[in-house]
Amino acid sequence: MTRLLTPHIATMTELREPHKVLERAQGQPVAILKNSALVGYFVPAEAISNTEHEIATLDQVKQSLARRRIVNQPVIDYLKDK
């Protein structure tokens, strides 16, 4: 079973009237389901417009990669074989 990342849910049929889906979700992301399976997320612009992004420095990227090496190494090894 897929874990949904939002408490707001709508069906593909409900998306025929997206304004109602947005109104009901009050600006929050909505999980879209088809036949009870997750298809994707409908994220209103207002849910992300207030987010400030900052550019990571090279040192921050290297630190992040070093912290995640144990998790990332099997993927890197797999890709080397291809």
C-alpha cells in the first residue's frame, strides 16, 4: 500500500472540476487516485510560491554526498556495471 504524503485526496473524475478540488484542499497538495491507486499529486501554485530556494555551495554538496555515501554506493556500483 502506498503512503500518501497529504491528507487531501481526489479522484480523476473529481479533477473534471479542478476549482472545487483546490477549494476543498485550501491551497494544500492533493493526492490524485485512480481505481484506489496513487497517480500523482496536484500541487496548487500557492502551496509553493512562498518557498525560498537557496543555491548549495560545492562544499555543501560534497558534505551531503559524504553523509549519504552508504545509501548511494549500491546505486553507484550498479550504474558502473551498465
